Amino acid sequence: MIRDEKRFDNKPFINYFSTLPFNMIYSTGDPDHKSCLDRHSPLQKMKLTRPPVPWLNSEDMRQLQTERNKLRYLAHKTLDVIGQAFRDIWNRIKTIVKTMFAKLFTTFFT
């Protein structure tokens, strides 16, 4: 769960927070400052659709993906020779992803 900070406004939060009795905050189990924070910046559930993958952020991988996308466009428009080049780059990208995933998997669990 994360806090919704899109519509968070500092001034009303500071005004409301300054009116809270701080002696009550230290003496109770459920402090008022938490309700103040929930009032001005409520918690929201967020679903991650895909976890971030670190190996797709490298510059070499992005360059290969750009080249692959260009060749995919040309392969659909032109001859089979470009289609073979597209498949070669596609396979190279798949191999790199598999090896990087295997390396990450082994370092994570050892």
C-alpha cells in the first residue's frame, strides 16, 4: 500500500497537524497524527502488473530492441532476407534475457 500524494496539499496538512495535542500523541496507542496523515494522504492499494527487470535497462539491450523493431517493420514490408535478420536479432535478445534471468536467479537463491 502506498500513500496518495497526487492531491496532497501542504498547507491544510500543516494547519491541521499544528492543532493536534502532542501530549496525547505520546500517551495513546493510536496517535492522532496517523489519522491526520490518512485524512490528507490516504493509503491506496496498488497492484504491480509486472516486476521491474534489471536486464532490460542496459544500453546494449535497448539498442538491440530498437534494431529488432526496425527490422520487424521492414520484414513485414519487404523480402525474406530482412526477415532472417529480424529472427537472428530476436533470437539473440531471447538468449540474452534467458542468460541474465538465470544469472539473477542463481545469485538470488545462493
